[in-house]
Amino acid sequence: MAALFIIILSILIGVALFGTWLYALVDAISGQFDNPTDKAIWIILILFLPFLGTILYMMIGRKKRIGGHERLSRPVYQEEELV
């Protein structure tokens, strides 16, 4: 019974890690950077060093994109005055 739990837990952790890696890769490919070389370096780093590259991209690379955190924030709407 414990072996089944370990197998299921391993699969869930693997799926979560793969999903995070895939998200970082797609985000790096679709993101716009000031310098095209930065984009290529992040993509190569994520592909060839998946674990370390993903962590570094999430911590550093996302901030270096044009409009770094704008995609994560909610739009601000002004309330209209009712007259």
C-alpha cells in the first residue's frame, strides 16, 4: 500500500514539475525582451538545464521581459459616475 502511495506521489510531483517547465518555456518563447539575445539565452537555459533554468527564469527572467509584471496584474477600471 505504501508503494502505491509513493508511485502516485511521484507521478503528481513529476506532472507538476513538467507543467512548470512547460509554462516557463512557453512564457519565454512568447515574451518580448529588450534584447533578442536574452530571449535566446533563456530558451536555451530552460531547454538544456530544465530544473535550474526554470527556477532562474521564474525568479529573474520574467522581470526582464518588456512589461514584466503587467500580465499578472488585474486591469484597473474607474467607476463611472451615475448622474
